[in-house]
Amino acid sequence: MNTLLRFLTLITLAICPLIAAAEEDETNSYPNPHWSESKEACLQCHKKIPSPGGPLNLLLDGDIINLCNRCHATISKDKYIHASGMVPPQQMVERMPADFVEALEKDPQGRVTCRVCHEIKYQCLSEEFYRRIDNPLFHRGAPYKKRTDLCYNCHNKSEYKGKHNPHDQINDEGELMTDVCTYCHDKMPDRRKAKSIADVSFEYKKLDMLCLRCHTDDAYAYGCVTGYEDDGSPIYHGSRPTKEMLARIDQHTKETILPMELVTGNIFCGTCHNPHELGVQRQPKADVGADAHKRLRISEKDAHLCLGCHDEKDVREFQLEE
């Protein structure tokens, strides 16, 4: 794995993608216990520091959903991708791997809880911490080649062949599918008048949220997001560019567009990746990267993508491993 990506993914906070009614603390300001070397972090979830093989002594009578949601009902409210608290049908249980079933059975009612999809011990035990490079969200059975591969531990893959892809924006007749545009835009953009990102509007004010609805795991895996603020805002590897970076970015504006997030001025997913299908954008340079490898606006060969913002001598420190 790229050394740079290893570096960027070492410090990550976790999100529990499960939702339920939670008992919220008045302050809701618990220290982050995930991937912590401090024994005191154990006391965020345990009544006392557990010993190997001993009882867990979990807070809130061991109710994992409420325990996780003391924090995540607030900081992850826009990032949940799965409900919790339901009892799965027997045919689904029969499809599940043994460790998923074992986690399911730990709940007295046999409900789907956070630990069915998340192997909590990974981020608790220091000897398991090597996993956070490839599995920062400590998903059970990870790393997966595709994010949805986690889902198919329980769900029947054959029933989900028609998955919606908002990047498919032109039909077989070459016509723009305008209903797809409003997946991200709050109204259909006027392609004849739009010359920059400032000329269109979006469903969210913070544009990263558009991408993280589907690409949370991807963003962690590739080092784009290194963690989350207390309010749930993503921490990017490169937030707002410096003056020097903006000067380098400006050098590329003749052949491509590298848009910034409107509200913060930060680099966001769309700065490096073109979310549109080839032909949607009227300006040729706005079309660069559409349908390309990883939709990159600048070729990733020889770290050219990084050089869009970073100085060559800085990038040289993070050469690809052989």
C-alpha cells in the first residue's frame, strides 16, 4: 500500500453505521475511545477496565445500541447507512457467517446491533491495532473489495442487481437523465450558463456529505478522510489550500478544473474526482476525468494528482512501495 495512504489512515475515528433511539447525555462530549492506547478509554464503555477472559461489565446494562449512540446518535446522524434493533428473519440468519451469528446472539433479543457489522475488539486491543490501516471502521470480516460486500454477509446479493448509480447520467440514447442530477443538486443546473461550481446549487451546503453518503469507507481507505471533528465534520488530509498550493492549482486550470468546497474553501472529493459522466459538462476542461480511472481530474501516474497541490519534494517522501 502507498506509504502516504498508510500515514493518512493511521489516525482515524470510527463511525457506527447503525441507528436507533438513543439515550443522549446532556453534554454528549465523551472522549473518543476508538483505537486508543489509554486504558482509561476503556471506561467510556466499561464500568471498570476488563481483564482478558473476564466479564465485560459494560455500561447501560450492556445495551450496545444505546452505548454507541451516546456519541453516534449525534456525530454520525448524517452517516448512518443501516437501521438497528430489528430481529432478522431466519433465512437471513442462515445466510450469515458464523461470527456474525455469534454477534447477533449476544443480544438477549437476537436483534441486529452495532457489533453485528463491527468487530469491536479490533479497536480495543492493541495487538489488533494493525487492522486500522485497512479497516479503520473495524468492520467485521474486513477489508472488503467493495463496500457492499459487507452487506452481502446478510443480504441476498441477487436481489440487489439494480443498485442505483448516480454517476450514470446519460442513457443509451445519449440523453441526459435529468432526474439523476437532483441526487446531488437541489435543482437541475442550467448547463448553458454554468461556468463554475459557484453557478450550481447542491442538496447539502457541505459538499463532502454528498459523496460520503455512499463513499464513507472509500474515503477512509484511500486517505481522503483522516477522521471526524466532534460535530461530525470530516477531517480531510488537506482542508483549505495554502497560497502556495493555490498557485500550483492555478497552473492546471488551462487543462482541467479543480473546484473547491463553496462554504469552507476546502479541498473536497470533487476537487480530485469528477463525479459526472463524460459528456455531461459543456466545457471540455470540466469534462476532464469523467469516466477516467477513479474519475481523477489529474492522472495519478507518478503522483501527478498529488502534484496538483503539493510540492514535488514533499511528494517524494511518499513514494509507492514496490
